[in-house]
Amino acid sequence: MDTYDLVVIGSGPSGRRAAIQAAKLGHSVLVVESRLRVGGVSVHTGTIPSKTLRETVLNLSGWRERGFYGLAYRVKKDIGGKDLGARLRMTLDHEIDVLEHQFARNGVRTMAGKARFVGSSHLIVETPDGDAERIGFEKAIIAVGTTPYRPKHIPFDDHAVVDSDGVVSEPRVPRSLTVVGAGVIGVEYATIFSALDVPVTLVEPRERFLEFIDREIIEEFTHELRKRGMTMRLGATVDKVHLDNQGWTISTLSDGRQIRSEMLLYAAGRVGATAELGLENCGIVADERGRLKVDPVTFQTSVPHIYAAGDVIGFPSLASTSMEQGRIAALHAFGSSMPPAPQFFPYGIYAVPEISTVGLSEQEVREQGLHYETGIARFRETSRGHIMGLQNGMMKMIFSLDDRRLLGVSIVGEGATELIHIGQAVLNLGGTLDYFVENTFNYPTLAEAYKIAALDAWNRMPRTRAAE
């Protein structure tokens, strides 16, 4: 039996970062991945494929150029599943090559197979060829991620009715699409296919969606979606789905409406991939959605030498935060000093258009009873926006009236997930409105929106306070 200082179950963002961090500290590390190739959900069915699909659609459809050349403009007239799949495979192969090289360079051993705990310090790995290998460990990190939630009343057939894994495993362009679930995944895919001029209906049981995003940003986002023809059915659940005699999906909603589309994507929730881990053998209990409860600082489970990180522990379920969780777990596991976690980290939603935010939203500022002012900048107000042909996009900044400190930044539009990092840096460093007003930004850039929004807020601030 081989024994390791650390066994990591899963090779997604949290697992890879944990493994490499532990190896850099001089410990023996084994990564067990249930797939034949490393990368986890992030590389194979989640983050990388969905963002690659988005970029492919925007390029082939000519979406970014339509501000100049009109709504009918396309780089490629007929876009099909083969066009989408070609770039996906190239990107996936590259990501796997990079990850395998990182593991090899740092002396991390990898093993393909399904891991199952058989005690608090041992597990069995069932390999693809049918063998079973017993592994011992001093520490373990569970980083298995999640799988799509599949309720029994939805007749998944992986063609007409699919989940988010099916969308990227066999990509195709349907003549119409129903998306159930207006969470991050549902919104991303709904808007990606809408950019291909596919008629899309988005169904969400709540009256509002993406509630952690500033309401004004969501209003702008919703207006953009409706303007380009997307139908939104909020406050309604899907009670029944069946196929008609042509193989199209018929969705019956709780409000009595029916939606007919060639394909239905069910993206209402995910569950932790913990069902087959044998958690009962090591004393860990998952919740009803398969997620694991951990210490929010150390990421220890109820069994102190077994940690969990990434999507399997729930919110925020971002690749960026998962990486940091894995690194911190590895540091704590081997007694190394851990850096203090930054107070604010950015959220990125790779819809069309992008949404990104850091810090407080206006509704959170109000709930905390803070005195504040906001500033708005429209991308079309920047020279770079004109050059790019942008008709939409906005940045919203929130400042404290008491000390002029930046409280939050929210962006919707082209490049939002890149632009947000300027706000992130200023926010975590305790910067104020004056930074944006007094500093010079490259011209012409979309980053000028920071100065425009800051000046917009300054113009409305009480002058007595501004003088202080």
C-alpha cells in the first residue's frame, strides 16, 4: 500500500492548487481524478468549455462588430455544432497539457479512478481497468466539484432535453431553446445562444434573478436581453416536460403557459459529487445537495485532517475563489502560515454581455445604513467605446459620503470581467474617489469609465463634505 502526505480527490481549480502548494512545501502528493484525463469539471464541462463556447460564438457570429455593420452582420453565415466543437477540443487539450506539465514539474503523482474512503486515513481507488488500489494518507482534500441537478420529472435524453454538461459535450445550434434556471450557468448559456440569434426563453421560479448583483445593473442587463428578443418567464416553475411527435420539447409552466422549443437546457441547480465517496466510512456527512460543511477559514471538515474546497462546499463556487480555497487548505494542513484573506473578491458572469462586480451593491449599502453616493458611466461615453462600436454597457461605482472611500463597483458590458480588477485593487487598498479623479488612464480605453463614473459621483456629493 502506498502512503502519501496528502491525497487530493479531484483535479479542478481547488484540487490542482492544493496539490501544487503541498508539493512546493516538500510533501508527497497524489491527485485522484475520476476522469481519464485531469482537469475536473472546470476543464471538461464547466468553466473552460462554457467560456470557450462563448468566445467562439462571439467571433463567428460577428457579435462585437454589429454596432458598425448592423444586426444582420455575421462572420460565418451558417454556424453549426461542428464549428463550436472544434475550438472546444483544441482549448481542452491545451488546458490538460498545461495542467499535466504543472503536476509533473512539481512532482505530483496523478491517478485515474474513483476514490472511496474506507477509513479516516485510507481510501480505495477503482481504476478504469477494474483494479482497486488501497492508498494511505496523512491529510486529504476533497475537491470533487459538483454535477448538474436532475429532477425526476424532467425527461433528460441528452439530445432534446439536456443539462449543462450535455451542452458542451455534444454542442449544437438548435432552432429554439428553453433554459430552465436563471442562475449564473443558465443566464450564461441563454445569452450565448441568443447571440447566435436563436430564439431563447428563460424560465426562473423567482421573481428576480442574480440577486447578489446590483439591481440597477440587472435592470440594464434585462433591458438588453429583451431588446434583442429574449423571452423571460419569471415567477413560474416548469411542472412538466414532454416531447411532441416531431421531437420538440413542450414545457408546461405553473402559470398555465406552454413553451415549445427544439431543445431544453435544465440548469436549475447543481449537487456535490460526493455520493460515491464513502463519506460514512470516515465520519463526514454531506447535506441534502451533497455539499460539505467546512470551517470558513481553514476549510477543515468535521474530521480535522480531511479538508474540502471548491464548488463542493457551496457559495461562491467560482474557479478563482476555489483555487485560493485549495491553496489555503494545503497551507493549513501542513502548518504553514496563511495570508489574510482579502476582504473583497470579484464575481464574474460570462454572459453576453458580461457582468462583474466587487464590493457592495447599492442594496447592501442601504441595508447597512451607510451614507453614500453613486456614479454612472456609459461605455458609449468613452472614445474607446465609440471605436469599438459599443451601444450598451455601463459602470456603477458607490462611494461613502463620510470618507469618500470606494464601497463597490458593478459593471455590465464588454470587458467587464477584466475591468473589474482596477476597482478590486482600489477597494482592497482602502482607496477613495480621489484616486480615480486625480489619476491618468490610458486613452482611449474603456478603463476611462472609472474616471467618468467617479466624476459623476463627485458632481452630486455635498460640497461641504467634498471640501473635508
